[in-house]
Amino acid sequence: MTTPARPPMPETLSPLERELLGYVELLMNTLSSGTAQFEALEKRSTDIIENRQAALEGSLKSLIASQATFMNAWLASGNHSSDTASTELAEALALLEQAEAMLEAVAPPT
């Protein structure tokens, strides 16, 4: 069984080998730095996407609740119960405004 050869010590390297080793070290440091920057960019992008997804989900829930409330108000208006219809219409409008605010909070700047 043979043991792998040990790399020569830097003091035993020729000037050309030391220069090459310096380039390899520079390449490794640059690669490490690039990897760290990529990971930071990936995390930031993922966070932005998750925040927008949560806002869209919340906005969609508000829109659905607004539609249901509006339908209840519309049905109540047929029963001539204007107080209930008026209250539910105001609630539907508030839910629509809430959905709009959620979407505006995550809209990319133009």
C-alpha cells in the first residue's frame, strides 16, 4: 500500500511553483467570497419572495372575505334590512382597503 505523496513545503518550491500556488490561493479566496455573496443574495431574494407570497395570501383572504361580506349585504338588501346591509357594505369596503394596503406594501417600486 502506497501513501500519497505529500506536497512540497513552500520553501522547497521553485519561484514559478510559488507563483502558481499564489494564484491557486487567490482563486480559492475569490471563490469563497463569491460563494458567500451568492448565499447572501439567495437569502435576500428568498425573503423577498416569501414576504410577497405572504402579502398576496393575506390580500386574497381579504378579497374573499370582502366578496362574501358584500354578498351577505346584497342578500340583506333584498330583505329591506338597510342597517345590516349598510354595515356589511362598510365591512366589505374595509376588507377591500385592507387587501389593497397589503398589495401596496409589497409592490415593487416603479
